[in-house]
Amino acid sequence: MNGNGVVFAAALTILGAFIGLAIRWRLADLSYRRDDEVDHPHPGLRWWIPLATAAASGLLSWRFGVERWPLLLPTMPLAWFGPWLSAIDLDVRRLPNRLLAVHGVVVAVGVGAAALISGDLSIAIQAAVGGLVAFVVFWILDRVRPGGFGWGDGKYIPIIGAATAAVSLSVAWWAFLIACVAAIVATPFRRRRTAFPFGPWLAIGGLAAIALFG
């Protein structure tokens, strides 16, 4: 990475840290909790949120650099919304519909913008295919094993699929493979035997796949 690339990655890492601080502040009042969730244990200060957004932002900017910066438009939302959604999922074991909708719109706009800026229509086609296939696979698994996933996961999965497939369909494949393997490995170490929070693993899988194979 040349000097411009280092400055670019550093700038987006710092931006990610500030966005993470804003997310942490937004979540501090626990206003996302429903009436039947107010008695849940307090999640703590959650300083990991700005650290996670900064690290993920820097990782993506390092991966694509100045040369392939348009691909940051559909993928950078994973770095910013991923920790936000993960924090909520870890606390109350669900992913809010409104936040998922915003995330999906931002990714869709990013896909379109990346395709236009780079002049590469395949970015949009791959993202559409990745999102659709991811949802279909989820739908099939949900029918085979009802209740295995939550419908919050079902709405998050095509967003991850579209964002990662914008890079390539193989990256989308690796994203879900990493997410599933990591979740399975982590299952025996869970402290709370309640509904499984799959959202954090989806975010980790998407980011790891882009970093390794993007």
C-alpha cells in the first residue's frame, strides 16, 4: 500500500471510530428495548462498538484501497451497521426491522453507485443474485428446521449476501460459510442458553470474507 493508501485507510479508520462512538451513544439509553425486555441485564458500557467500527472500516479501506474505492460503497455499511445490529442482538436476541430496512437501503444505494461509478454492471447483477440466493437458502433452511433462525436473521442474510456478492459471488459464499462455522464453534461457550444471536456472526463472516477473499 502506497502513501495515499495509508492516509486513505487511516482516515476511514478514524471516521469509523467516530461513527462507532455515535452508535454507542445512541444505544446507551436502551430505547430499542421493548416493554418485555426492560428487565434484561444491563449490557454494560460496550466500548467494543467504536473499536469494532474503526477496525472494520480500516480493514475494508485497506482491502480495496484507493484503486478500488467504489466497492467500499456497498461494503462499508457492513462495518458500520454490523456492530450496531450485533450489540442489539447480543442484548435482546433480535434484529430491529427499522434498522435492517435502513441498512438494506444504504447497501442497495451503494451497489448502484458503485456500478455507475466503476462502469461495471456486474457489480449490481452479482449483488442482486447474491441477495436473492441468500434469502432462498434461508427460506429453505427455515422450512426444513422451523425456528432455527429468526426472521430478523432472514432479513439480514440477503443484505449480507448483496453487499458481499457486490465484490464477487465467491466472497458471498465464504461469508456465510465463515459465519456458520464460527457460530457452530462458539455455541458450546455460550453463557446464556436463550435464543441464539446469529447477527454478530453474520457481520463477522461478511467482513472476514471480504478481507480474505475480496
